[in-house]
Amino acid sequence: MMFWSKTKVVVHGFTAKRKDCFVTLEDTLLGSVLDGLTWCGKEGSNDTFTNGCPGWSDCENNPVRSFWIRASAFADVTCDNVTAMLNELVSDPFNSTSIFASVEVPRLNASRVKNLNVVMVIQKNNISNCTDPSLKNLTQTLDTGITFSCKDVPESWIQECGSKPEIACGACW
Ligand code: CXR
């Protein structure tokens, strides 16, 4: 299973080419139907609108976010080895307001999940972003018994490895 936060394009660029490697929530039936859509209701109407929805930066419980929070309960049934791609370029790669941090990680259960492997998507190979302080919050949130690891992986290599089916999934990072 593959989770992500602020790395959607890189993750799907990879999983689209390497369907043998990972499943994301958007690969599930419900996730694929609603992926990328915006919608809202209007008071007094039973219709669903895809145009003219208000800006949602101030509204935490907007319908789209609420849907993904509920759908992310699929973390409950996740097992064995879990991978998550995070983005070094955002100020907190593990941000407590993200769905990954607030919904998915707390739902990973040590009775089913063995490892959480974070792939930190980096642009240049010079400093280790796996040392980012926000990852400390991740290890504190993680259920005791799940082994945590993190690896800095250049975005260019993720793209290249995605195009090389001869490389085994586990050997890309
Ligand atoms: O950490 P978040 O990432 O908030 O959420 C990403 C995680 C993923 O692991 C995925 O499983 O939550 C799930 N998820 C989606 N599958 C998804 N598809 C579209 C969460 N959000 C999804 N979106 C839209 O992207 C929603 O509108 C959501 C925004 C969150 O992306 P971000 O990169 O901040 O508000």
C-alpha cells in the first residue's frame, strides 16, 4: 500500500507505470471515481454542484476533504509493509493538518502493519531530509511495534525507476 502527502503527481506517475508495485487509495473503485473532483451542495437543493463551490481554505469540513477523510479509513485494513512518499519542499513534510498525518498514520495498527517506509522525495542529493524534525512527530504517532524507516530518494530516480520494469519494486529505493 502506498500513501502520500504533497507528492500526488510523483506517486501516480510511478504507480501508473508500475502497477505491480503499489496500490493507492485512488486505485480503489471509489477513490478512482472521485479522484481529482471538486463538488458541493447548496442549501435548499438536492443537487450536487461541481461549479461555483466556495473557496475552501477557511473551511476545514468541506465536502471534498470530508470524503477523503472518510475514504482514508482504508488505512484500517492496511497490512504488512506500508510506503509513504513525502515532500522535502514543504515546510513540514509530516504536517499534522494533512490527511496522511491526522487520519491515515493514526489508523495503522501494529497487529497488521509491520513497517512504515517513508520515501522522502528530494530534488538534490546533498542533505538528508529524513532528519526533518516533523518526522519525530510521525514516529511518536505511529503505533508501537511498527518499524519506521526513511530514505531520501531523488525525484528523477523515482521517475526513471518507474520506467524500468526490469528493476524489482523493492529495489527502486
Ligand atoms: O496528506 P494529504 O495530502 O492531506 O492526503 C493524502 C492522503 C493519501 O495517502 C491518500 O490516501 O490521503 C488520501 N487522499 C487521497 N487519496 C486524495 N485524492 C485527492 C487525500 N486527499 C486526496 N485528494 C485531494 O488532495 C483532497 O482534496 C485533499 C487533498 C490532500 O492532498 P495532500 O497532498 O495535502 O484535500
